[in-house]
Amino acid sequence: YNVMFPMGFDSFGLPAENAAIDRGVDPASWTAANIDTMRSQFRTMGCMFDWSRELAVSDPAYYRWTQWLFVQFFKAGLAYRAMGAVDWCPKDQVVLAREQVEGAERRCWRCGTPVIKRDLEQWFFRITNYADELLDFRGIDYPEPIRLMQTNWIGRSEGAEIDFPVEAGGDQRIRVFTTRPDTVFGATFMVLAPEHPLVSVLATDEQRADVEAYVAQAGRETEIDRLSTEREKTGVFIGSYATNPMTQERIPIWIADYVLPGYGTGAIMAVPAHDERDFAFARKYDLSVRYVVVPASGEVASDQAFVAHTADEVLADSGEFSGMPAAEAITAITRRLADMGLGGPAVSYRIRDWLVSRQRYWGAPIPIVYCPQHGPQPVPEDELPVKLPEDVDFAPTGVSPLQSHEGFLKATCPICGEPARRETDTMDTFMDSSWYFLRYCSPNNDTAAWDPEQVAAWMPIDLYTGGAEHAVMHLLYFRFFIKALRDMGLLAFDEPTLMLRNQGQILGADHQRMSKSRGNVQNPDELTRRYGSDAVRAFLMFVGPWDQGGPWNPSGIEGLHRFLGRVWNVAHPASSGGPKSAADSELLQALRRATHTTIAGVTKDYERLHFNTAISKLMELTNALAHERHSGLSGTDAYAESVDTLLLLLAPVAPHITEELWAQRGRPYSIHQQAWPTYDPALATADTIELPVQVDGRLRDRLVVTPDTPADEIERMALESEHVQRYLDGRPPARVIQVPGKLVNVVTPKG
RNA sequence: GCCCAGGUGGCGGAAUUGGUAUACGCGUACGUUUGAGGGGCGUAUGAGGCAACUCAUCCGGGUUCAAGUCCCGGCCUGGGCACCA
């Protein structure tokens, strides 16, 4: 009674909007129709969700609170608007979060079109503030691959920031980030990202034309071209020089697009001797290379970069630091730079802030108005929700359809009351899914997003299941949300869920992800009509390990259909009266034993989410029951107890047939509200056990003994076995190894 | 290139901590029930061999009384990241 198992619909988003446009209907009615279909499919399948908590994120009663949360993030300084080069899907006509761009070709996660970069002003959430805390998985139980993916995605690097004074630039300095401050003596040139703000300042007049041409070209370049690692490095000297703070050498400043504006400081000290990229660049433009880290023993090949970072590297050609182990030099040089006022330890992350604005209609409108006087202002909370207008043109044009809706655009500034313009972007749907579990705790509350008492009682989630494909999206965002809301004083816990488990993904028969466009989608309705939903459910659980997934192949469903038929048969006793012989009594005892072993095994399997093996154990018990029934023993207590147990254990997998059989057997309604069967170890222990006898690790014989047979007795019996004697050939065994209750292994003498 | 996960019969897959490899199901064959078909039920089913046995968990080594499981090297498949300094 204290388990919440809710269901809701993540109904906003591009796929719904695009599908609606294709069909010439509005997204709201299209979505509502889909929800109706899905709800009835869930019912048919016997999914026992708590429908009193159902929600849909596209319902104004829900997105009112998504908007309210946006305002809270805005007030907390965690939502900001910034200009930046963002990923743009030219087909869907929308910006994407970095997490939504996939693969080497930089494709849109929804439609697969390669994305392009556009300079746009967008809304961001400061997930980077939580980079460190998101790396901490203590206290939560997540699958190792998810932890690794999140850790890599956050990409924490420790190193140093170093300031390089600019020659003839007054007190101008170029700050770089490096993970290898120990190599600073080898920094023979610098490279700025073309977008770096100092580029236009430092470009000399004679180089300016080249520099501007390069910057313009880099801006036009697609992300794919720019990030291709195979591509030859390009760059331009900007005419100015900086000073290496350690060697005091004059080093040239270049720009090149292999330096990214968004990571570190957007500028690097180039150490060609110890970085492959810098090395390639230096070779191409004939820049000097100086080796400053060498293996403690051995030479360095001078025709390539030496990037190995082993424990026994030492510094060379590095002034007073020469000869110092590299690992030690990292700290020593960083400290020296700090003393000189030219840097210090620094940490850099690859994770960027979360881009949350979308130029599409079917999402929660961002609750902001722009006042010419007061700038962006949140919509007052009592004016929420900002509702989506229904009379709009849905065609994707590159700007939000809301931009052409006069009534929507018109707003007033909450501060001065003067006319203001409403924000027309909507929120990334991952905003909706970052807090829905909180809403489940009090889904109908119309005075608050959630009832703190209910949240305190239910949250955090005990077990969260979902696909691994959301490793660096939803599963990262919802952790960030909870931490941010905690810091706003709105929640008192740190993590959305204590335990995460990933189910495998069932692919299409063509081994591809199921999708409408590929035409490989399986509709459960047809199978359900043919075999019944219990058989479909049982098959889905039986077909393979729950966490594995694989291509869809329904050929085994017949087996589950037959299995349920056998369950039906064994639940209808065919005889009355008890055992008629000693063999019968033996059989009944074995059945009782099997019943209790099954309780233990199935319970454990369910706890471990090993549904396929749980079902196989239930099949074994059913087969045993069929055998007893055939032997005329179905009138006994042991048989009846076993059938009841079978039904109880099977009920979660096949809720309908078990409920029906339970009722037919005159048991109290409902089977789904009965206590779980308890396992009695005494009843599960066998009177005799079969002990394999090995010779040199190979099975040669079996002994049937009582569990309490002493070891020396077992050894005697094993050695007496004629199968064993054949291998001993009259000699005494070298050793006899016994694993109590498991096996005996007789080791023959060598030779 | 770097980081993960995986590779077991014709197929999906089983095998807590090294301890009877192939559970359970599909498929197949034969038998049985039926007027026939479908369905049900029963038996068999890793490979080779008449048999005793031998060989088998991607390949090659190793540790061990004993290896699908542990160690070393390689191959293949799937996933993630990818000019992140």
C-alpha cells in the first residue's frame, strides 16, 4: 500500500508538433488523441498505474508550474539570456542543446539532419554551477555505464590558468588554460580561437586583412568541417607577440579554428613538442618545437610529439625546474606562476550551460516579457500560466509561430505597466520532465507546484527505470534540477532517485531503433488481440534479460501462450483424494519442496529485475504440477498450496488470468492484494542430494547421499565408484577435494 | 583515436562467490489424440562415435584439483565521447 506507481505523458515537443503539422491538425488535439490511445493500450495490458495521479505536461494546469519553476530559476540567477553560437537544426528550424547533437556528423537527435552553427540570443540554465556536485554519486545507486557517461560528459580537468603578457599591449594579457603547466617552458607560440575577443585588438594592420578573412571563414564553416580531426590544421598569424612568462621569450600569436571558443579560456599556449595538434600546426607553419619533458631513461624522437605522461618523466631545458619529475613540476610551476601573479590552479569542464529555449510552438512558453525600460522581466506568478494561443499558423519558418501572433506578443511590463513584448520561445521539453515526479506527489494541487508534506513523504524516488539513451540528457538534467531547487530552499534532498536501472531497448526486426519513419514499429494491439495481454506481457519479460534489449522477434510468444494454458489446466484439479502409494507420497514431498524453492528463487529474481529467469522457474513449477496432476494427485493439500503459490508468484506478470483462476478457486478478491508467499527453508531442503563425482575435474559419476553424510564417508563412496576406479587404475588418489553439498573431485596421481 | 558493454546449441537465452556448461522457451523430428487440418499431449534434440569415450562457451596463451567465470594478448559486434588544450 505504500508504493506509488504513476503514469504521465511527456506530451510536448517536436515530434508531436511535426506529426500534427503533417496531418494538418493542431498539436493539442493530436496529442490528446494519442494519449487516449496509449491510455487504453496500458489498460488492455493490465498496467496497474495509479491513474488518479495521471498528468500531461502539455496541460496548462501542469505547465503553469513549469513556468513558475522557470521564474524561480531566473530569480535565483540560474537562468540567463546570452548570445552565442548555438547548434541549429535546419530541418526542424530550432536550436538544440549540445546534448541533443549526436555523432561525428553532428546530427539532430530527432531528425538526423546535420546541424549548423548560428549566432543567436538564447536562454541558458547554469548547470555548470553544479558540475562538481553532479560528479558525486555517493549515496545513489546508478549503473556504472551511466556514471561513466555523465562523468565524461561533465569532463572535469584539473590544471592551471597562465597569463601571457602581450608585447606592446600595455597590461594586456592572454589567459590560457592548460592541464600541463609543467610544459610551459616549451610554449613556443600561442593560439586564440577565431572568436576570441582579443583577436581584433591584437591583430596588426599588416595582418588585419588576413585575420578578418580567416575569422569570417571560420564563422561560415559548418560544425562538421571545423571539428573534423582528420582535417589539416589551418590558422593565421595575427602579427602580435606575447611573452612566455617562464622563458621571457617572445612568441607569436596565431588564430586557428582548432581552438574552441567555449572551452577553457578560448586560448592556448601551444607546446608542439608535447601535443599532437600543436605539433601538426607547428610543422605546417614552421614554428619552433622545444622538448621540455623527457623520459627519465631513453631518447625522444624529434619527428613527433611526445605526449606520454608516465610517472618517470622529468623536465628538461626548463631552467631551475630541469630534472624535476613532471608530476612534481605541475605543482611547483603552478605555485611559481601564482607567486608571479601570472596564474594559478584552475579546473575546467567540458559541460556547457543547458540551452533551454526553443523556437517552436508546442512547448511551455517562457514566462518572460521584455520591457524597453526594464529589460527581461518574469511574468508575475499570479498571471501564470502564459497559455499557448490556439489560433496560430503551425508551419515551421525558423521563427516561433508565436512571433506572428499579435495577441500573444502584446504584454505589459510588470514593473512599470508600460507596453512590453512577450518572449516567444518555448522551453526544451526536458524542462517538463525534470520535475514531473514531484508533481505526482500532489498532482491536483492548484496553489503550488507540489505539496511539501507529500514530497517529503514520497521523495526521493526509490527506483527509477528508463533507457540509457538519456544518460547525459534527462538523467543529468533532473539531478541538476533537484540540487538547484534544494539550494533555493524548495526541497530538502539532493538527488531525484536513490536507484536507477536501465532497461534494454527493444529494436525493430531490422536491428534499428523503432521509428515511424523506418516503418519498423511493432504495435502491441495485434499481438494482444491474438494471444491476450497476459501472454504479451509475459513474453516481453521472458524474451531476454530486462536490461539487455535486442531486435524484436515475436516467434517465441507461442511458448508463453502455451504456458498460460498449462497454468489454466493445473489450476483445475482433475482428481480428489490423496496419495495411493509410497511413490505418490514421495512425489508430493518433492512438489512441496519445489514450491518453496520456487518462492525463494522467484522472489529474488523479481528483486534483481531478472524477470526472464523468474518466469522460467514458474514454468518449471507448472510443469511439475502438470506431472502431479497426470499422476492423479491434484486432490491433495500440497497440490492446492502449490497452485495458489504459483498464481500469487505469477500475478505480477499475468494479472488477468491469475485473478480469474484465483476467483474460480474461491480465494478472496483480489489476488493482487494478497500477501506475498513466504519461503520456508525447512520445506525446501531435500532428504537426499545428488553429488557429482569428478575425476581430475571431469564428471564421471554421481552419488546420492543425505545432506548430513560425513566427508570421509562421501570420500569412501566416491573412491569405491567403479567409474572412478577405472581412472585410478589401482593407484591411491593424489588428492580428494570436497565442496560440501556441491561435489567431490578425485585427483589422480601425476603420470 | 579514447572510454564502456558484450561474444555460450539452428534461434532467444540460463549458470550468486571458480565447482554437474547448455536451465526455461522457440524451432525441428518422431509418436499420440482427431474424419482431416489446427491445437493439445508425450519422447528426443550441442558435435563426432556402434560403443567405451572424445571434442565443445569468439581465437591464442596462462593460473588452478577444477575456468563460460580469474590473468595476459588478439579478433568481432553494439553503445558513448571525439581538435576539450
